[in-house]
Amino acid sequence: MRRAFTLLEVLVVILILTLLAGLLIPVFARAKEAAHRTVSLSNVKQITLAQFMYMSDFDDAVAMNRDCTLVSQGSPFAPCRLGRGVRGWIDLVSPYVKSYDVFKSPSDPVQSVPLPRGTRDSDGNQILNGFIWGPRDGILALGGDFRSSYARNNNFANNGTYTARGTQAEFPGTLILIYSFTANSGGGANGNEGIPGSSFTIIRHRDVHPTSGTCVSMDSRSEQNNRSNFFGSLPRDGQQREASRPSSERYHGLGLYGFADGHAKALRPSRIRGQCQWGNQVEFGNDGIHPDFRF
């Protein structure tokens, strides 16, 4: 004669399974996040090295923000035109990486928006990769948005005004080149590129001040701009995504950084020094000790 389980026995089993689930789920979550961090750190390393390979082919200069320009003279690029396709810096270095998947972190939940078929650039040529140039103004995406989970230090290149050379870096081991950032088009820092993909500092919690663009440039006698914050410079949808957990804390409180000597590392945002002004020339101030956006 078979003996059935009593209600008490069933409840005990359920209780044990619940306790086990409560113990194991956080473990699995941490393991998953660790795996994502490993993949993303590899991405940062590959993108950083891709910049070096690009520099070796282009007179020691990193890829510009985009292949269109806002200045009327002195640029090899065609003028940026509303509604036309633009190749961002990730498109310019893409031949040096395995695939566009390298530009997207597995911990970034924002889905890439494809470039519309038949998109043409400022010269009228059809392009397959890039993004649409134009203001979003409440429209979250025009095409080509959110393709990158990383940004590039705008101190290296600012379209139409300057392009820094790697030889200008006195302390390449502490000079940040690539870093964790909110989902962006992989272009530059202009509003017509959607979320900026090239900036002078990282995104921190919204209550951390000063905001990028509001304080003075580098002053060796002052510490005020060492923790500058890009949060206030993001458009509204970017701020909404970054409010609860900034990209500089994406991996258990850490962000990922690729440096001008080729190494990549996970660091807390409190370690990172940024700059305040959106300058039109290279800003110096790197002390060779602290990870910094400044040369």
C-alpha cells in the first residue's frame, strides 16, 4: 500500500526549496554579472587596441567623432546635413575589430536601433553603418542610435578644431581613452548625435557635483573639477536610464576603462578624474597617478 505525502511534508519541501532558491539566485546573479564584466572588459581592450591600429594608419591620430563637420574651412569632411547618415568614431575604427558586437556591453539593456535602409551620407553616397544626423527632440531614435555602450575621451579628437596625437600624452598609463558609458550612437558629443559618445568625463550619480561644463578648467591648486559629472549634460532619456545605476558603476560599482598605453581595468568612479569645460583644445593636468581624462 502506497503512502501519500502529508500536507506538512509538502510544506516542508516547499520551504526547503524556497530557502535554497533564496540562497542560489543571488549567487547566479553575481556569476552572470561577473561573466558580463569579463566580456565587456575584453570589448574595452579590443576597442582601445583598435584605436592604436587606426592611429598607426593615420599619423598617430585617433578616429574623429564623425565623418562630417560643423566648420566651414579646414576640414577634410563634408558638412553635416540634417537627415543624412554619418559615420561615427566606432564606424571609423570598426575595420580593426571583429564585429560591431564588440561595441555593445552584455550588461547594457538598451537595444540598438538599425540604420534605415537606403540611408545616404552628406555626399549622397549610400552607407550601411552609422547614424542619422539630426535633433531627437522627444524622438528617442532616428536610426543608428544606441549602438555603443562605451565612449571615447573627447580630449583626443574634436571635429574641426583639433586632433591630439598620442605623443602628447606624458602619462599614457593614467590617460583614459575608452570607458563605460550610457548607450549612444558611437558618434561624438553634439546634440544631433543623440546621446553623446565622446565626452570629457564620466557619468556619476546625479547628486555628485560639479556638473561638466559649469566649473573652471584645470587648476592645479584646486580639487573642485576632479570629480566632474556628465549626468547633467545628458538628454532626458539618458538621465532616466542612468539615474538608478550610472554606467560608471555598471559592474558591482565599477566601470571599465581602456588607457592610452593599451591596458584595460575596472575602477570605481571615485578613482576617476574628469574635466569641466568642453574645450576646443587639449586640456592638460594628468599627474601620472590618478586615472584622468586630461593629458
